Amino acid sequence: MKGNGLAGLSNTGAATTESPPVVVLAECDKGEVEKVTFELLGDARKIAPIMKAQVELVLLTSAAHSDAALRQLRLYVRERVHLVEHPLLEDYITETFLQAVEVPLKRLQPRILMVGATANGRDLGPRLAARFGVGYAPHCLTLKAVAQGKMELTRVSHGGRVHVQSIWPSERPIIITMKPGVADAPAPLSAAGGLVIERHEVNIERDRVRVVERIPADPKTQDIREAERIVSGGRGVGGPEGFAVVQDLAEALNAAGAASRVAVDLGWMEHARQVGQTGKTVAPKLYVAVGISGASHHMMGMRGAEKIVAVNMDKQAPIFSISHFGVIGDLHQVLPRLARRIRQHKAQMETPAQAARMKA
């Protein structure tokens, strides 16, 4: 593997006199671009000018979903997009994606490759670093340029309990995985422009592994960093028995249960489900904060959620300042009624579908 470093690929790729680019590896699922891609883009745009480099994106997908993904990218991206289309990129398979991404990376010779610290990114990142013989920094929170051609990386380790700051020479290539939800995605472009798309032809050998079926993760055991919906309880829940109504709402929403640091410290919930600066950073589509006042260290861990709903008795609670929807009331009265209404709505939605199936 040694000798294939990203910055030293002139022997295998086209030589260039330009500064090596900062490359963002876009992640999409069935044509839907993951939010972390745009967060990476925001960070890349901050550091690239300091390094006198361009930002470029790499998108791996099947032809069936490329149009949908490119439509999303047009709303945010003005940089060049390197597109790799292949039928075998329909689903994520490690070796397949390694073969596909190797072609544009050898062409681009990036100084920095930014990958989301998602399930796929955490699988792909270290393997790419080993394949190309370059540096690797996992679970990064921040990346910034400092004096004398160096970069400062802040990342988490030991399950999020330790923050590590490292200095990396800017001239040495590195692959980093960035945690979702810790950076701000750029605002949409004022007008969707025409993307500059460079297509790459790849020859991919079918791997022995294939996707037979997608089985949704059980929210009760799912890592909260991967959950699309989270219901989180805090001190205001009142005790371990109070988490019964939190869990009931979570089950109605098919969401993962979580907790604030105080609730974890009191032994009401295990540490693996703690959200916050000393717990896990999450960026779900929906985050319901129940009995959580909104201390700064907690809000740092969930501010990347697309929609935040807060339920609290204290109308002055800081959590309301970042919430999209707020309910001032007794959670023990509000949550059971909400869970009941959600189940009723689900039943009403399912009945016509079941009737249609029976009719067919």
C-alpha cells in the first residue's frame, strides 16, 4: 500500500501544478443527499482559501438515483462535482465503493479528503487511508488552519469523553471523518446554478457480498448517532419511572430514547444514550427534548437536529430558544396524549392501505 499516497499520484494520474484540492465525499441514500455532506462542504469552504486550494465533491451513486442527488446538490453547490455512476453503487458495499472512489481520487490527488463520520464513512475512511498510505483522523469536530502551514484537528475519543487536539502539516495528505451535526451547513444558493459535472468511468468487479434486504434498526438498541428520530429526557422527567412516558412516546414515533447528562449521572439512563458535549453528538430529523432545560453542553450535542420539539414546565427554559416547536406543560400529561394521537393517526393511515391490498 505504501507509495500510493494521495499527494504523490502523479506517477499514476495526470500531473498538475495546481494546489491539491480539498475534496468532500458526498454521501447519499437512494438519491437523497445526507445532511452531513453539506456540513462538510461548509467546513471545506472555510479552510480551502487558506490553503490556496479548490473545493471539489465526489458523488458515488447508481444512474437510477444520480438525477435526484444532483438536483439537491444544485441548491447548495457551486463547486465541481465528480460523478461516478455504476449499477453496483445502488447499495453501500465496502469493496465496491473502494473500487469506485479510487478512480476520482487518483485523478484529484486531494490534500484533504473529508468524509462524514456516518456508519458508511467510518467503514470507508480507514480503509481508504490504508489503501493510499496517508494520514487518518477519525471523529473530528473541527478542522482549521493555523500558523506556519499547519492544521489543527479537534476530535473525540473514548466514547466522546475525551477531546483530542492535534497539529497536522498542511502539505501532508490526510483523510478525516467529521461528526454529523457539529458544523453548520451553508445556506442554499440564491439561484440554483448549473453544476460543473465531470463523469468518471469505472470498472467494478462484483463483490462476493451483496445486499439481500434492508432491515430497519431497532430504535431501542440503535446507536443514537444513527437515529432519525430521538426522544430525550432530562431532570424534569422526575426519576427512572418518569422515563416510561418518554419511552412510550419514542415507541409511538419509532424513535430512539436518549437522555441529558443529569439524567445519566442520576442513573436514569445508560451513558451510551447520553446526548451532549460529554456524551454523543446527534443530528436527527426530529429531536424531542422532554424535561430538558437546555444547558449549553446539551444543546451543543443536538443543535444539528432538523426539527426540535421541547416540552417543559418552565417557559424560560433555554431549550425553547432553539426549538422549532415548544409545549409549556406537564410532560406526564402531554406525552401520553401525544403518543395516543400519533398511534391513532398511524391507524387511520394504515386502514386505507390495508383495504386497498385486500381489494387487490
